[in-house]
Amino acid sequence: MVPFEQAAIKVEKEREFEALKSAITRAFAPEAVEKYLKGVAKAGLRIRDFDGVLAQRVLDRVEPALARSGENAQSLYAAITLSDQALMKEFYLSKIEEVRSELRAKFHKLYQYY
């Protein structure tokens, strides 16, 4: 059986896509992820609620480089195409699964499905 491989989809708005992807990557960096998880918890959201994270500006509050750029995560996300948005959500969901198991246990309520 051949393993699943994601089809390569060309990103149309590369600058906005990369800026948002970089902000997410920095938020999930080992030295920053606990602060990000606390921000999600404080906003009363589930970790998989990417639209809620954007609307509540959680990334903006925990990611200083994004704030310094004068842009915000929600406007960057709105600026990219629908296919780019789908890729971004997939990237975000992959990053939340990479969080260390100790932190996932500590913030277990964020990871619950209900």
C-alpha cells in the first residue's frame, strides 16, 4: 500500500501566508507554547478553534513580532485565498498535535472535543 501524500498546492498570497505561518510557528516554539496555551485558555476557547483564536486575537497577544509588524493574524488570514486558508488551518492543526504530552496533559481541557 502506498502511504498518503498531500498534494502540493501553490500558495497564491505568499507574503501574507508566510507571515501568518511564521507567527504560528513562533507561538508553538518550545519556549513560547505554554504562553500560547494559557492565552487560548484565558480566551475560553478550545485549541482546535482556529477561527476563534483569530477572532479573539490570541496569536496577536502572544506573538510580539506580529504585533510589531502592524498586522494581525485575522487580517492576514482574511487576505489569503480560500485554498490558502485551508492549508493554513491544516498547518495550525498539525502544530497543535506536536505540543509535548506534558503540556497537553496540563491543558487537557483545551484539547477536549466537547
